[in-house]
Amino acid sequence: MKPAPTGWPRISPSLFYDEPRAAIDWLCNAFGFEVRLLVEGDGGAVEHSELTYGDGVVMVSRTKPDKFPSLKTPRQAGGNTQSLMIYVDDVEAHCKRAREAGATIVREPETHDYGGDYWADRGYECRDPGGHHWWIMQRLSTGGKPA
């Protein structure tokens, strides 16, 4: 397999929001994403954006029913259609920050230990204001050894 293009992970999701500019601001404030690209259209509408978290990239924009009728926000789809996962260094601090920014905490932080041959993570699940579900995880150990 050839390497991914420079500056891009192998997989990068696109998220659609009713108010993408507010979603971008919220994701940066609540989760710590950084804007690396923001493309504006008529009247300052967000046509495309790229947010980074470490080496991860998510794209955020509005839906475009005339161009891509099958792409919808969770509200337009009648519920969440995917969940996203990111690894952080301190899951407790991240959860506090997300909660203070208005995230709906679906599952409080808890530890999942899959045994000494695998890994242990501590994480929580939340829903952002646009309805997208996120799993925020911190690796505690791998193969029985601290991470």
C-alpha cells in the first residue's frame, strides 16, 4: 500500500452540521481541535473545513442537498449515523472540558480492561451539539504494560 498523501491520515471523516461555523468553534473549544483550513462561500457560508487533532483530520461543513442529497446531519437523518473516537492524554480533564462546553455526556468515564494480552482504556462517550457521538479514550496499558 502506498503512503497516504502528506499531512493526511489514511481515513478522514466528514461531519455535517446545521451550523458548521458554530460546530467548528465548539469542537476547537470543547475538544481541542485546531482549524487548518476554512473555505468560505457566498455570504461566509462554510463550504469546507479541515480540523486537526494531533495527526487526525476531520472535515466539517454544511449539507448541500442540491449537490449531495444523501449527506445529512444527525438531525436530518433522524439520529446519529456514526460515532467517532479520539485518543487523548488525560480523559478526565477532557471530559470536564467537554462537559463545561455543553457536551451531553452519554457515558461517564470508565475503564475497560481487555486483559494482559490486549489493552486497557479509560474513556467516555458524549454527544456534541450537532448530534454526533464521540468516544474519547485514554490508553492505560498495552499487552499488560503501562502505556
